[in-house]
Amino acid sequence: MEYYFKNISVLQNEKPTAFACAASYPRFDESVAADTLRFHKGIPAYRPTNLISLQERAAVQHVQGIYCKDESSRFGLNAFKGLGGSYAMFRILCEKLGLDYKTTDFRDFQKEEIRKQCATIHFATATDGNHGKGVSWAAGLFGCSATVFMPAGSVEARRKAIEEAGNATAEITDYNYDQAVEHAWNLAQQNSWILIQDTAWEGYEQYPEWIIDGYLTLAAEAAEQLGNAVPTHVFLQAGVGAMAGGVLEYLLSCYRDKPPVMTIVEPTDAACMYLSAKTGDGCCHTIEGNPVTIMAGLNCGTPCRVIWPAIRDKADFFCACDDIITEEGMCAYAKPLGNDKSIVAGESGAVTFGLANRILRDEALRKLFRVNSDSVILLINTEGNTDPEDYRRIVYGNVAVK
Ligand SMILES: Cc1ncc(COP(=O)(O)O)c(C=O)c1O
């Protein structure tokens, strides 16, 4: 069933089962999250990110709680993506170097003989920015190197940030995201580089799976920090869906007795999960052309096929949001109510807050999403001001704070 509201389309998921065309994220169980958490905790820069309670906002909007897991401080990278890139790189290096990932940790990568081998390994990836920054940072940590290809329209500030994060060169191409991935794949084949990509295709599924595993760390931290505040509603923004799918799987397994309402949120013009769910044949579908949105991290044309079946079968709602929704979210995070903490959230980070605020203010939307005064809402701010110029324009320009 589909519903249209101002700037927002909502697809209520029929949750079909038994599609023939894809398996589910095959290896999820809580031990996977324990492995990723163990690895991340071994990195000297590791700190759990904050879970921030927006209590005054919750009171004004007549819900029990609104919590934001603020990933903008993750590893000093201004976004959550280093979790996936670093864990996948760790698993790939363990595989290449014949190390057992269960007993190897970050300290082992400081040994001279291992570093010598790592120095000969080169990675490639395609990304709008944050995944590339994570890959560059991880390459620096492990003593490897990387090349990052960015789609047309990527901003120079993000390109520079990738190079400065670790050990990568970054290039803005004329391609859209999917074409940039193909380009990275072709060059990796020609140069014996290792492609470390968060989207998947037939025969390229293992590395994206490890990237998804890496994101479980943030979900595990959030569940621990929430304690008794059991979330009833979780809003997850999606590009290819790697983060949303992994976090959804983890939280549904954590709260299996009382599963939260799970909503997947995308930009209107790049809503490939929405399109795939609406098409209803169980398969991933692609948004053609060059979609334009300020939510650069969510501007992806095709769902990651490894995680799509989990999202397809387990999400309750898909929402496609116009850019104004994330602008509202960015402003509301930056200029909070009362004593709530101010949060710096970038374009791809704030859309879920913008959407949640619209839902909470509108009786029809509250009813549709089954929100009431006992509801506890969990949001993830996936990035800080990764495009500082646009951030200033939006937050200190003339978007109305609601
Ligand atoms: C800030 C931010 N949020 C969310 C996402 C979406 O993650 P995924 O592509 O795994 O769906 C991205 C992807 O790059 C991102 O950079």
C-alpha cells in the first residue's frame, strides 16, 4: 500500500516471503557482531559513539523517547563508514596472509613481517565519499594503499578528506555511482588491486558481507547504551542498504520479543529500495540515470543484493523523502529544543530525524506508523558536516526550523 504526503512517499511493506531470486544475508547471528566488536575495540582510536537522548523533543512530540546514535565522531572520520571498510579490510588481509581472524587482532598488524606484506597490497573502491574515507583510513592503519573513484557531482571537500584520512588517492569521475563501481572493478582487474565495495553482484558477495558485518558494531553499542529503553521505532537511511540491513538484522534479533517498527529511508530520486519493494518481484531494481540529491551518501542506484532480501522481508515501511526533509532534520539537530544537545548532522545523516519529526507532528502519519505516547524512537546520525559549505548554507541559511 502506498501513501503520499507532502515531500514524502510511504510504502507499507507487504513483507512477502519465499522469493526465489535471492538468499538472505546468510551469516547473521550475534556471534558475528561479537567478532566485529572485538576487532574494532582493538583499534587504538576506538571509542563507542554517543547515544544522545533528545528528551525535550520527545516531550513536545508526545512520545516516550527519541534517541540519536551520533556516528559523526566515529574514529575521527565524521561518519560511520570506517566501521565497514576497516572490518572488511581486516578480513580480506587475514584471508590473503593466511591469518585466523578469530585469533588475530589489530596489534598483529604492527609486526614488521606483516606490515611488509601489507605494503604490497592495493585496494580500490567507488564511493561518494564516506566509504572511501573509511577505506583510505583503514589502508593507512594496515599499511596498505588505495585508489578511490568518486561519481560525477562529488564535492572537492569530500575528495580531499578521503586523501587526508589515510593512504589513498581519490579522483572525481564523470560516472554515476553504478558506473563508477564498474570502473573501479575494471581497473582492479587490470592492476591486481583488491576491490573493496559495499555493493554486490553475482560472484562478488563476500567482501560486501564483511562490510555489512562491520556496521554491526554500531548496532551492538546502541542496544547496550539503550538498556531498558527498548526502541519501538527505528529509522534507517539507505544508500545500497548495507548499514540499514545489518543494523535492522541485529536489532530485530536483539528485540525479537517486541520487534520495533523498521523504516527504510531514502532520497526521492534515488529510492532504489522503495522501487524494488514496490516492484514486488523480490529482486533488486535500479534507478537509471544520474539522480540528484543533496544526500550524497544515499545517492545509490541499486540495492546491495546480499542484504536486500533481509530488508525486503523484514522492513515495515519504505519512505522516499525530498531534500527538504533532510534540511529540516539538519536544522532541528543543530538547533534543538530546550536543554537537548545540539548535534551536527550532514545531509545523509539527518533525513531520518526530518522524517520522524514530520511523522510525529501529523496525526495521519502517527497512525500509519503506529506511534503513540509510549513510543521510543531510535535514529542514527550517520555523518557530521562532511560538506561544510552546504552545511552552513542549510543550517545558517533560511530553512525554517520546525
Ligand atoms: C553518511 C551516510 N549515511 C548513510 C549511508 C548509507 O549506507 P549504505 O550505502 O550502506 O546504505 C552512507 C553511504 O555512503 C553514508 O555515507
